[in-house]
Amino acid sequence: MRGHLRAVLGVVETLVFTLVIFFVIQGFVAQPFQVQQHSMERTFTPGDYVLVDRLSHLWSPYARGQVIVFHPPATTASGGQPYIKRVIAVAGDTIEVRDGQVFVNGAALDEPYLFRDGAGATEPTDASGETRWVVPPGDLFVMGDHRQASSDSRVFGPIAVSSVIGRGLVRYWPLSGFGLVSAPTYGNVPAP
């Protein structure tokens, strides 16, 4: 009887230890995220799963071009669901939307990831009221890759870095789309 009790206790200890490790990793290192919005099509489609890196921002700040998951401002109708968008500008940057294109610090962005319609044409980026923003310290300016289907910083303004859950690291589902989440460098954009 004593041997069985010891075996049961060993299994319980292993399960508890496994759960603690799982919650520590998910809470501080990496977290799975399921895409639910259409705002990042064709980069991601609803139902895709992305592993979100929650730790590297401590030594490498969020940068233009990176895909992030964040808690949207309370003024949005998200129902508490996190958003996934692309960082377009960082603190100090000036963003302008004109003639269907995005400019950061006066330079037009090359955005190969933008949604294309059935004919393969890139849809224009429209402003939503305002056409020019300056990103305050501690904030990021984000947009979806499918601009016509995205509620983003054009609507609710820059977001606080503190609202960011993490940056997209790997798309792991579906397996046919498995791979690292890439980010352009926007090398032509000058410093603010």
C-alpha cells in the first residue's frame, strides 16, 4: 500500500510541477494567440495560431514593422479580445496618410505585406478623420495589414507600450503556414 501511495504522490508532484512551469512560461516567456480578426489578412487569417514572445521587449524594444498582440483601448468594441497589428511607427515618429499611402517621418513606407484584392491590386490606406499623428513617448502607432478591414491607430490613436502582450514570433498553425513572423526594416525611414 505504501508503494502505491508513493507512486500516486510522485504523479501528483510531477503534474503540479508541470502546471507551474506551464503557467510561468505562458505568463512571462511565450503565449499562444489565436487570430480572430480579418485585419491582418493575408499575413494571418482567422483561425491561425501565433506564438507571442512576451520577454524579449525587456532588452529589445518594439520596432517598426513588427507584429504585436496588445490589449486595445477601452474605447474600442473588442469585447476584451486582444488585437494583432503591425507597428508602423514608434515614439517621436510622425505618421501621415495621403494619397492612399503611409509616410513615416516624410518617407513613404514600402509595405509588401498589404492585403491585395482578387485582381492582385493593393488596396489604398485611408485615413479615418485625422491624416497626421505624432507618436508620444511610451506609445506605438499600429495598423492592420488589411487596412480596409482594420480598426487601428487611425481610429483610436497610438497605443501605450504597456498594453502590449508581446510580439508575434512564430505562426505554428496551420502547419502549412508554419514559420517565423517576419518584419520589414523600413530602411528608408529617417529617425524622428
